[in-house]
Amino acid sequence: MRMARRPSYSYGSSVAFGPGPLSQAMKVLIGVNVALFLVQFVLPVITDLLGLVPAAVVSHFEIWRLGTYMFLHSPGDPFHILFNMLALWMFGTELERTWGTRYFLKYYFVTGIGAAVLTVVFSLLPLGFAQRIYASNVIGASGAIYGLLLAYGLYFPDRIILLILFPIPAKYFVMIMGLVAFFMVGTSNGVANATHLGGLLVGYLYLKSARLRPLEEAKYWYLRWKMYRTRKKFGVYSGGRANDWDRRVH
């Protein structure tokens, strides 16, 4: 297992036809999802016990559902798990290589659980489609998958992705998927799309907060203050560039 690291975003462009072999983390995540998918055929009650039901979380404090829903998929729709696991492999493999296994797994669960929390919060709004979500059973890894998609678009914005038959840069692919989820929230399929939007939002906030690093920011401005005092006293120029923030963030 490699130590987590958060490198600067890569802006190179290339066409990728596959991220490579499955890493150990990918084998475990995909294996657990597939295993539980098969168990759901034998024990359908698993879906009721482990799926994300906002009403159960709020009324009965069944908080385990915020995490377990990520490993369940619809037994009657094999394409649900197929596309989710394919996306996990395609986008997650390269992110794991970039971040390291520990940080990748942390991000995966933060976005998946965060998407569930936002889905529960959204279900409490006094809106008709939000109230439908409150009594629904949400299952699938899509919240975390959308979080991975957001990160992939930030780290590899010009990487080409095939949207149906049209090659487009990853950054535009993320925008399109986000807009689709946004406009679908109020429809009959709005349950899943609310969770998709939650994954995008949590992923963005998590990556942004990871780059801010408040303690390092305080140290920086303290050093800047000391340099300013030194410059005034001895006539020393502090240097730097106009866009100092971008220069310091790694």
C-alpha cells in the first residue's frame, strides 16, 4: 500500500483505452459489490436492511445505511452493477495510482457516505419529489462513482472519454453528467440523481478543502508578515508573483 499524496492537477491530454489491470483495492471493492449482488438474489431482505431509506435513518437512526447502500445494486437490472463497476475500474484505477491506495479509499467512502447524507437532507425538503425520496430505498455505488468522475475531470481534464460514440475531454464529460443529474432530480428517476449530485458536490468540496490546508495557510501568512517587517526595516524585497495563491497551492 502506498502512502497517500495529493499532487497538482495534470493537464496533459491523451486517449486512454483502459486504465490497466485491477489493483488490490479495485479487486476488493468490485469483489464485495459482486458478492453482495449475488447474495441479494438469495436473500432479498438484504436490500431492505442495508439500502439507504432516509425515513429509517431519520426516524430510527439506522445510520449504517449511509455506508452499506453503496455495495448493493438492483438484482433485476444487471446493467446497474455492470456500468457502476466498469466506471469504478475506468476512473478509479488511475486516481488510485495518482493518490495512493489509502487516500483513494478515503475519498471513495467520503464521497459515497457524503452523497447519502445529502440525499437524506434533501429528502427533508418540503417538495413533492423530495418527499418521494424520503420513503424510497436508494441502492448503488453511483454516489461514490460520481465523486470519482468529478476527481478524474479535475486531475485529467483533457483526457478523452467516449460519450456514446463522440470523443470529448473529461472536463466536459463531467459537466454533461452533472447537468443531466441536475435536470433529472425532479423527475420520476430523481432518487438516484439526487445521490449523483451529492457525490459530485461532496467530491468537489473535499478536494477543495484538501488543497486549502488551513494550518499551512496560517503559517504562510505569518512568514509573509515577518518578511514584510524585514523589508520595511532593511529594505529587503519580498518577491513573489501577482497570482501568489496559485503558485503556492500544490
